[in-house]
Amino acid sequence: MGIKRILLVVTAFVLSTSVNAESITIWSSDNGSYASNGNHDPDSNNILTGQTKSYGGDPGIELRNFLYFDLSSISGYTVTSAVVTYVAGNGTTGDSGYGNEIVELYDVTSDISNLLSGGGVSVFTDLGTGNSYGSAVVEVSTGLAPMPEVSFNLNTAALTDLNLLLSGAGTDFAIGAA
């Protein structure tokens, strides 16, 4: 069971004579995971993140995820704040053995079509490197437990990239998580 979609809430000003901010909710258009060996299933929207446990001689693998948003509905807006929320209960957390975990969000510089279709190890690397967009603590229970709601306040780097995009560079926005 994976998270179907992720919520992005932006507070934006319309680039016109309006001075009123409005809160806008945008659901992810796609999301998924990549393994450190480059494997990605384009038909799966699971957002697995972290290190799998090792068993026997298998060292386990690292997993990173991505969130893709089509921002055409807010093209021309100026974003003043944004929050990404992983909705509660749409997955599980597993015991990492380390207590709560910190998940870090990053910019994605990979080509969007490559990201969505399965870009291999280079996309996996991209999902956990580059400009940090923010981080949050994920509460991890012993054993499997329903995933709690987790919200990330996007930082200045993310807002700068969002506004550059919305000023005419495009409407495809992706975020990596590691």
C-alpha cells in the first residue's frame, strides 16, 4: 500500500493588481521511488525512502523517492510560502533501529520524462543531492505502523526555484527525498 498522492499547499500572490494572498492546494501528479541500483517501477506510486535492512550477505539497498507536481494552475503567480504534506495513513513506517528518521527534500535537475519513466542510477543520485528544500522528522514506530502525517516547510531555495519556474520557465516541478 503506497501513498497515492502528496499535497503541496502554496501561498501565492497573483501577478496583477491583487495584493491578497491565497492558499492553493495542489496534489502531486505522480510520485515514486528509486533504488540505489537504479531500479524504478513507473507503474508504482509508492514513495519508499531509507535503507532496507541487510539479511545474510545482502547489504540491503537505499531507496529515495520523488514527488512530481504540474503547476500550470498557478502559472504567473508569485509563491511566498509552500508546504509539502505526506498525508497520514497511506503507508507504513518500519523500525529502522535508529528511532525517528530525518527526511531531506532536494531539487530535481533530471529531465522530468526521464524521472517518470525510469532514469536509472543518475536519477537515484539526483533525488538525494543538490539544493536542499527542507527537512522533517518522521516518527518511526517499532514494527510496522501507519505512516503519520509529515509536513515540510519549503525553504528559500525551493521558493526561488518555484518562482523562477512560474515566471515562464515551465510548470513541471519535482522534489526528491532521501
